[in-house]
Amino acid sequence: LIVLTFVFVFLSCRERDKGTRLLSVTILFLVLLTARIRFLVRPELVFLCLLALYAYLLMLYRQQRIGVSTLIMILVPVHVLWANFHSSFPMGIILVALYGLGRFIPLAFTHRRNLVPAFRDEQFRGLFVVGCLLLAASLCTPYTYRVFLVHFKHAGATEILRGIVEWEPVDIRFLGVLALDSTAWLRALFLIGTVSFLVKRDNLKRIDDLLVFAFFAYLAFKHIRFSGAFAILAGPIIVENIGQFRRESRLWRWVWLVPLVALVMVSARDVRGLIRLERLGLGVWRIYPEATVEFLKEHSVRGPVFNSYGLGGVVIWELFPDIPVFIDGRTATIYDQDFFWL
């Protein structure tokens, strides 16, 4: 899933980079370093992969490389799968809506005295239809309309979210930008992306890219868990923004070699550290209680277990239904905040 995610991101960058391949690869490494904190053994990987796919297809649709029928044929069945895989499926609908709004706003300014031509625009109407179909496709789950209630319940559980690291906000104060922690690459990517919009005035005219960048940057800084989604969507946008400014000379083509080498060296250092810790992969080893689970299996232990919050999921995965857990990570949806704090 991670490799497939970066295939989609690479394809998006390739379509936008105006032939500046070194620029694309450099930004891809920056995206990797930003998003890697979300490479976890959980269905969230489906979220990142499909978000990259949606962004790639919507970009092709904006460039009129594919028609609305192709967009519908691919996205609707994929969205049914997404809704059944992970609760992040509304992000796909939001992404379509942002592209639709980005198409509508310039038209509304152009035809501000009479908005009828704006509403009749073929691309805008196509995106509107796609958004409605994705909304209907979201209901194709065993929970039908109740699948949307999860998000309202989760959004209201503010007390629970304060106690979970991935739902914490990112420090955006000036000194926080210079701090070296797990979100340092996120802040760097955000600053580069913000500056890239100012490199050339035409970059600000792509309202859809501006809306996507701003909305997912807001989510990433509000909750750390969305940093991967922001990186995957922001990377290709940054490539196109900077690619507009390139000079027509051979020297300019190689200017990205220096930051690329630096990013590769950082990545290589991290890989070396993972090998030394025997954690080259998704971090399964030495994190989950494998020996404990094997002990319970070998001795045929039955009955409820008093477990810590972080280990409930793996116990369910390995020992359900013989051993019911005390608590697991499904806070807000299964365990309310009173129970969580108690």
C-alpha cells in the first residue's frame, strides 16, 4: 500500500513537473520524510493510498486528460471499498468538492453579474455529479446512513482526543518551526509549499490547488495524524508551483541535486538506524506483545483480560472471541470519554 501510494504521488508529480525530474524526486523524498510517521500497521494506509489515487485522477480530469465517465467508473466502486475499509472516506468526497469549488470560484468572478454560465460549466457539473455519486456510494456499507454518525460522535469527543498523541495540534509558533521533532519535516514542507505559491503569480490562479493545500494543511496542524495526507497532496502541488519558475538552462535542471542528495543521506541514515534496531519494516517487532499472545494461546487461557489501552487491538486480532479486552483504540465510537478517563 505504501509503495502504491508513492506510485500515485510520483505519477502526479510527473504530470506537473514540466520535465524537471530531479525536482519531482527531491519533493518525493520530502513527502516520504513527512508522511513516514503515519506508516503504521492499521487501515489508515488505505486512506493515504486512495487519497493519492483520487488526487491523481482529479488532476487528469482538470487537464481534460480523462472524461467524467472515466472518473465515475473508477472512483465510485473504489469509494465503496474505501467506505468499508476505513472511516476516512469523507476525505475523498471533500477532495472532489475542493476541486469543484476551485473550478467554480474563478467562473463566478468572471460571470459575477450572471452566474448561470458558471453553473453550466461542464467540468464543474461533472465534479458535482461525481461528488453526489460518492456520497451515495458511502451508504453501501452494513451501517448505511449510520456510517456518517461516527464522525459527528468522534468530533464531539474533545476530552478523549486531548489524551491521544496523534490528535494533538502542531506547534506553529516561530520557535516551534525550528524545533527538531517528529513534525519538523511537516513544518518544512508547509513553509516550502507556502513560498512556492508566491514564486509566480499564476500559481495563485489555480484555486483548486490553493484550496487543497490550505485545507489539508489546516487538518495537519490541527491534528498530527493528518500530516501524511497533507504531504501526499502537497507534494505534486509544490512540484508544479516551483516548476513554473525554472530557468531555461541546463544548470537550473541540476540545481535540485544538492537538496536531493541531502534528503537521500537523511533517509539512508534513518534506514541504517532501523536496521540496527531490527525494525526495518512497519515496526511490528518488539512493539506488540507477541510472546504474551503466544503464551495465552498455548495455555488455552479464556475469559476477559485487563489490558492497557494501546494493546487492545492486537489482542482482539489474535484472540477474539476467546479473550474479550477491557479497552482498545476505538475511543469515541465504542468507549465514551467518561469510561476512557475512568
